[in-house]
Amino acid sequence: MRKLPHLERIWEGLEQADGLAAMQQASEALRDYYAIAHIAYHWVDTTGTQYGCGTYGLAWAERYQEQGYLRIDPVVLGCYRRFQPVDWKDLDWSSRAARAFRRDALAFGLGNQGFSVPIRGPHGQFALFTANHSCEDMFWAEFTMSHRRDLVWAAHCFNEKALLLEPARAPEAVQALSPREVDAMTLLAVGLSRAQVAERLAISEHTLRVYVENARFKLGASNTTHAVARALSRGLIVV
């Protein structure tokens, strides 16, 4: 039996994974292979339910859930709007909430550097794969430059396995929104009131209501806020 190189053994183990525990082992093995602080795979569905694996501590996972950090996490929010890998230094950490979130993350053992790969799966599925470490900027720039392709590959390997193991979590296909429905939902997503949206689109509020209700029906959403969240998470609108 041939002896596989260490990284190839990790991919083989992930390919054979039959559950989340085996995916967790793969994330730990990948962290050790790269000699960094953390590796994490994080799938967020349209209801806000989270699924994944990684080497962040259990205390941080519980803290993240308790504080509702999904709503303000600059990594999640920033990657929703991107399709290419993102260095955390390029994200917006300027708000008070974002700075407080970062201080809390550091206190719970996360590193000051991060590299996240946004993943778009079937019917608007959204997930993130992240490498995280504590080091100087120069070291991190060299690390991400050297391993960028492998990290992107790892992101999609983890996501394919998650979809295979948990197909019921993937969002169902939805009807496409019309151009006017996209315009209406986008303006609502950036915080405009219904009156402001109607004025911007040069339509009556009654007509706007029709567009919003049509979009809500297509998205299977319970209300307008839910519809905006689903449209964002499925990549139907970009703000």
C-alpha cells in the first residue's frame, strides 16, 4: 500500500467522511498541516441556522450564538457581498459593534488575521471557509499568497461534503425576481422606507406593495424583513 503525502491523506479522509465528526477531524488535520491557529467551515442558511465544523473553541461558538453575532459579524456581512476570497484586513471594522465583536473574538482565542472564502452553492446556498491565525501582517500576506489556491480548493471540498451529508439544509430553488422586484428589495435592504422606495422608483406605494408581496411569495418568506434576508443570502440582490 502506497504511503500518501500528509495533505493528500487529509483530502482522502474528508472524501470518506460520513458525518460532521469526520469533517471536524479533517479541519483539525488541516489546521495542524498549515501550523495555524484555526480552520473553520461555516454554513449559514436562510433562517439563520448555522452548521459546520472547525477548531474555534466551544466557548466561542456558544458566545457567538448567545450574542447573536451573526447579525454583526463583519466577516459574514462582508463575504455576503463578495465572490472572491477576502483578507479580513479588507473588511469594514469601523463600527463600534464590529470593534467590540473583534475584541471579544480575540479574548476567546481567535487570531488577529483571517482569510475567508465565500462559497455559493445550489439555489443560493451560502457558506464560508476560513483560515485564522495570530501573526504579523507580513507573515500572513506570505502565507495567503503561498496557499491561496489550496485554501480555495479546501473550501469547496468541505462544502461539497456538507451538501452531500446534509442535502435537506440547502435552500430550495426559487423563482427569479423580476427587475422591478429586485429594485424594490434592494432599496429596502439598504434601509429606505417604503415611501422612499416608492419615490425612488417613481411608483405608488400600492404598486410597491404588489412588488414586495410578489417577491415575498417567490422567496417563501413570512414577512418583508424575512424576504430581504432570503434575497440577500441567495445572492438575488446585492447591497
